[in-house]
Amino acid sequence: MSEAVTRPGITADALLASLDPLLRAWLPRQRWFAGKGRPITDFTLVSATELLPPTAELGLLHLLVRVRQPQVPEQGGGTPALPADCYQLLLGVRRELPPRLAPALIGHVTRGPLTGFTVYEALHDARMSGFLLEALRVRARVGKLRFERDTRKDIADDLAPRLLAAEQSNSSLVYGDTFILKLFRRVVPGTNPDLELPLTLSREGCPQVPAPAAWFLADIGDDAHVLGVLQPYLKGTVDGWELALRELAAERDFSGEARALGRATAEVHLALARALPTVTLGRTQLELIADGMAERLDSAARSVPALQPYAPALHTTYEALADLGRGEETWTAQRVHGDLHLGQCLRSPAGEWSVIDFEGEPSRPPAERRMPQHPVRDVAGMLRSFDYAARSHEPWAPEWAGDCRAAYCTGYAEVTGRDPRMDPVLLRAYETDKAVYEVVYEARHRPDWLPVPLAAIKRLATNGPATEAH
């Protein structure tokens, strides 16, 4: 379905034809574009909304564009039938681009209804990004776009915006050191856990997760697409990855911070378990989880040959997980973070930890990201993150990683009453699954980093202790 709310007489097809050659060149250069290395074969305009009125001296277009690309066949045959990605774009339109906006240039339109105009990334333009905050503040509705807010929270109308340079899979705007607006670049229909879970945790009174102040969506057909979330900007905080690397470089102990982070993780898990339904994991469920892990391993081994020598030993880890269900004990699954690592945690100057970014692993289907999981999945992700930090240090610091991993589990147990190390089969299986995911990611995006997860794979395949770094 496509719908356009643009200047009178301009159709969606005409608008897309005007922008097509520019987007083909510009999109693959963006850090948040997931389809790097593959040609763009086709665009479909899902929606187009003119956020600034037609009489304004500047134009601001909000687009949802579906991008089709050929899929990459796996080694050994088979091509996954993945849907085209839908991207959110905010495009500024001017006759001439002032020098200060030169880095934002997308291109000069030479055909179609925008002929003669210059198109640029609007988030670099303070006037354009200020418009977004105003729309959230007044709960605007423009075309298919719906802006919502928590009316209990004040949003001033004079907060100066700035675009954060460190973009990953999304883009972020900071407003006056008061709020941060996270704009999702790849959008999907339905509930986004990065809005759903923080809203749930705010109602639960969980202080470790910043509560959303506002958000906006696109209503397309029967589905709502979450496009962005405005949250408090935690001024003065440092993310856990930067802090860990800083402490490593200074050869300072990090186990105290790791223990506090374990406590914060546990508080978030307990709040999620109180607020949302849980699921009992018995034999059938554990076998399904183990089968999924085994399938991901087989797929990864086909894609990354360096993984193949370890695959038989790693399969025994998943077999042990399936065997757990043959006894009488059961486990509980619940909603979790889904992609927890040091970079998803912020420490305040007072030493308090906050947890952010609840989207889950971007490569996993949205429905899978929202499924209840055993909490040890998050724990395993953080243990892998400590290992990554230690491996990035020269010389490698295995004792540092081992101390952090143990301290994190200790802190977690202090809050929940159960140490993750009391479930060694579960912990090993989830850490192995995470390391396999990392192998595929690094092979595709950062080959120089591939030795880091491969070292963990070797340790896990040779039955090294899951809570130590060897």
C-alpha cells in the first residue's frame, strides 16, 4: 500500500521517480543502511507526508520507502526469502543549500516534480529537527503520522537540537541536553519493544530504564509503525563500553562496576517479570530452543567456514540443553532486553546504571524479539561483552574479563536470589548462541574483529568454564 500527502497534483510514483537516482547513491553510504554490498533493485513508496505546509519557504518530506535488494545465497545453497526493508527518511527540500548544510547533501533533483530543488538529510537542519519536537509537544497529526506524548512530562518549546554523530542502526537527536529522540531507520509494522518495554517499566516504577516522554507513529492500513521515541537525556553519563575500555587502558579493576551492573540488570528483569506474562519452559520448549540454536549454528557454519571445525562440539552444548527438559525441573521465560551488552548501559556520575535500547538483535524477526526468553540470555550477552572489551585491549586481559564476568553474576544473584552460574547448561548454550551470532556479524561487517568471537567459540567448544574467559 502506498499513500502520498504532498503538493497538489504530485503522485507517489512521480515523487519517487524524482528521488530514485539520488536515493540509490545515498542510501548505501549511510551507517544505518542494512543492505550494504548489494545493489538496490527497486523502491516502493509506502507513505509520503509533507510535514511543512506547501506555502513554507522550506520543504520537509517524511518518507517510508521499501527497498528491494537481491538476497545473498548461503554457502551450500539456498537463498533466504526475506522481505524488503522499509526505511524512514526525513528529507529537507531547498532551492539552494547553505554552506553549513553541505555535509547533509543528498543531491540535486534533475527530473520529476522536484526538478530544480536540492534534497538533503533534514536531521542536520536545526529548523527541521525543531519541527519534530514541536509536533511531539503539541501531539500533532499530519497525514498518516501521529505524534503522542506523556502529558505529565513538560516539553519546552525552546530546546536547541543537535544530531549525534555516533549513528548505528538508528539516528538520534538531542534537544537542549534535556531529551534525546531516537528515530528508527528500519521500521516494521506492529509493536516496537523499544517503546513497549520502557513504557511498561515506567509504569512499574523501574528507575533503571528512562521513561519515554513522547513518541510518534505512522498508521499504514491496519498497522501502526513506531517511528521514534523521545526520552530523557541522561547528561553526564558514560556508556559501559567506553567506561570499560577506559578502565582497561588505565589497568584499573572494573569488577565493582560489573557487580553493580549485574544488580541493575536483575532489577530490570524482576520488573519485567512482574509486569508482563511469563512462560514455563519444559521439555518441549527447551527442545525447540535448542533446535533453533542448532539451526543457527548450521547456517552460520555454511556462511563462515572458520566456524566449521568447531560445529560438532558446539552441537553437544545444544543437545545438553534439550536433555534438560527430560527431568522434572522447569524454568521460566519472560520478556528480556534481547541485545544486552556494555554499550546498552549508561553509568551516571553518581555511579548508577541505566539500561537503554530495547529493540533486540536487529537481525532477528520482530515477532521473535518480543517472545519470552530465559533471563540468562541477557546475562550471556553481557558476559560476551566483557570478553569483547578484554580482547580489544593489548595485551589481551583474560583475568580482567574473568573477574568482571564473575562479579556481574554475583551482583545479579544479590537481587534475584539465583546466580546464573547455577544454570551452567543454559548459560553455556546461550553464550554459545551469542558467540555464533557474533561470528556471522563480524565476518560480514568487521572481518578484523572475527578472531574475538572465534576465540570464544574455541573456548566453548573445548568445554572451558562458561563464566571465565580463557
